[in-house]
Amino acid sequence: MCLEKQRKLNVKRKAIRIVGDTSRVITRLHLPDEKNRIPKIIHRILNLSTVEAEKLMARIMADFAGRHEDIGHIFERPLQVVKDYLPQDTVVGDLQKTLIGAYFTKEYAIESAALFNPSIVAHPDQRYLKKGGLRFIMSLRATGEGHISSIVFRSGVLDMHNQILFDPISEFVETPDLRLDPVYKRNPFRRKLKEMGSANEISDYILDRLSEDFTYNALLEQMDMLRASPLYDDERQNLTFEAMGWLADSNYEVSFHADHRISERVIFPVSKNESRGIEDARFVAFFDDRGNVTYYATYTAYNGAKILPQLIETKDFITFNVLTLNGKAVKNKGMALFPRKIDGRYVMLSRQDGENNQIMFSDNIHFWQNSQIIQTPEQPWEFIQIGNCGSPLETDQGWIVLTHGVGPMRRYCIGAVLLDLENPARVVARLDEPLLTPHAGEREGYVPNVVYSCGALIHNGELVIPYAMSDINSGIATVDVAELLNSMRKVD
């Protein structure tokens, strides 16, 4: 049984609950499963009289225009997808095109099932705050119909007493325009194909005809040329094309409107490898040797059968680059980047085997080849598995790492360890009992008996921990950092 060490540690749970809002909707493409139905639907729309079409469009606008900021632009996207099904011998007017777009669009409530697994970082803009205040950005995993996960954001301010004031949440939600990564590096692309087990003479043939820096369209052109004049077995060619396209689609850029609230931004799955969800983003403010900050987040892409660790990079939370993580050590879930280099190398926590806490070092943030175990399940509340709960937090005594442990009845608890400041592969202290366990008001949900976090921060001497409650909603807890450190048992 998990017993929380409340007598020694004064963990304060805030009264705030962060819950999903079913009225926050995005739009998605809505195509029938049988593609032969698409021209039939279009035919029915085109057979409407002008009066019927105008009345129908007026009803659509009355029902949906107020729920989206630019619904006209929204209807243009699906129209581009089905444009090849438009009759070639018919002039299609603007009204009819808009109606066609509307019929192949649907709303999707991104937070209708759950809003959980939060992480928190300092906001890039710390202007105009009262003394002792900190503006923050919180990322959360939102799930809707079909349990598809995306990343949403909240913002707010922690005052000098760590009282929390969230910014108003916009009634609108913005899905950004996708721009596939315009330039790829040939050698890293080749290495990643090899790691995927998809490198062969066909991929070599294509890559050898591309420049060292090549574009997405250039890759497609080379594949189309080989498809038109095959040099290899058709089945092997198609499998190779699929693998190369899959890898290219996994690297992309999304941009949002800079003048919109951050709560309007949602990073929704766009590539095939994340078609069933973007899970558990762990954001960290990373400072380079010059003191410049870049925000990184590791997350797990899920396609319904396989997972793939990915990396998000942003300077401003407006434009996000999404990239694949590469290397033999890129396995499993729960990778968490340290907020700076140590001894000239990037450092990341991981859980390669689904059981133990591990650490990795690399000269290149995109490539990770080796890992080592630094912590194994030791206490009854973590006998099943342990892992991190977000990026390490630096103190003068060492790196605080929030951990999660899984015990009997699949109960998830949050613990903590302390890593050596200069040699983070060494655990110097730990809590033997959990910091947080799911109490009666937190144990009911989509996955019961779970508390979990994807990242905390330190402010005004306290550890501020946003945490999920049984995979359905989220809360916030705080604990004094000095008290936490003093409660840890030293590890020989």
C-alpha cells in the first residue's frame, strides 16, 4: 500500500482543478470510408438550386461561424482534398465550393474526454509583473473522441506566494497550417532509415540523386520518377517509398497567429506516425552556453500500433518544429531533457526497458546511442516500474527529479530523487515514500488510481507540481524545496 509521508513533508494541494471544456472544438477532415461516395455527395450538392444552396449556407454560417474565427478558410482545406472529384465538365461556383468544403468538415472536441499529464515552464515574456511574480505556460495532454491526444496550452501567473492566477481561456481553438520541414539532411535521413530497418539499395538510389540538403518536394519527385520507370521489384519499391514518406512526414513545422492567446493553440496529430495521438509532452526551458533559451519537449507519437519518441522545438510557442529523435537508445516512452548541457554534452532521462530509470548523454540533441540504468524499483510502491515525471530541476545541492512509481493495483505515485550536479548518472538521495499518492478525490477517472506529472518548476523556494488525476483532469501541488531535500535519504 502507498503511504504518503505527510508527517514530514507538507505537500499542499491547491484547490484549482484543470478540467476539459467540451465546447472547445477544432475542425477536421470528414471523408467517408468508401472513396466512391465522395463524387456522389458532390453531385447532390451541385444539384441544389441557387435558392436552396443560399439558404443552406446561411444555416451553416448561423450554426457554426460563431464557433470558429475564420470558418471560410476552414472550408477551403477539405475542398483542396476532394478537388479531383469535382466534375470536369461543370463550372463550380464559390458558393458551391464552400458548401462542398462544409460537407467534408466535422467538429472535434479536443478536451471532451480528458485534460491531463501537464508540464509547466516559465513564459518567454516576463515583462510587467509584480515583484516576485512569474508568468508561466502549462502544456496538457487533451483527449477527445476516439481517445486521440493532442497538446494544448494554458498560461497564467504565480505570485510571490505561489498563488496561481490563470489567464482567461479563449472560446476559440486554432489548428495551424502545416508546413512540412522544407529541408532535410541527407546523411541523417539515411541513418534514420537504417535504424528503422528500411534502408536498402532503393533508398540509396533515391538519396544519391538528392543534394545534401534536400526538400520534401525534391524527395517526392525522385520517388515519382522511379515509380514511373521502375528499376526494382514493385512491392519492394512501394514499401521503401512508404518508409521514406513516413519519415519525411514525421518532421514538420506548424505556426500559429502571434496575436492570438496561447490557449487557442493546439498541436493536433498530423503525421501518420502520430495518427492515434501525441502523448505526454515534457517541456523544458533549455539554456545554451550563451544563456539563450530554446523550449524543447519530448513526446510520444502513437499510430495505434507503435510508438515513436519525437522532439518539439520552439523559441516563442508560436512556431513549433517537430523532429524525430534518432539512435539506438531512442526507445520506449518518458524521455526528459536536462535544462542545460553538462560537461559539454546534452543529457536526457529515459526508460528504455519500461521498468528502470535510465540516463543518456549525447553530443547531438537529435541522436542518442547509449543509455545506462541509474535507478531500479526499490520500494513496494514502485515494484512494477519507475520513470521520470519531467525534466530535472537544478538546485545547489543537485538535480531534483520527480519520479513516478507503479505499485499494487497499478497505483501510480509521484516520488523524488536527487542526482549529482556534475555527474547526474549518480543518485545521491531519494524519498523512500511517495511525495504524492492519489487520494479519494483523485483516484476515479479514465485510468483510476493515478497521479502523474510531465514537469514541474521551482519558484520562490517551492516546487510547483502540476499533476494529472487518474487520466481525466489535473491539479497543482506545492512543497518547500528545502524541506523536500531534507526529507530525502542519502544514497551511498
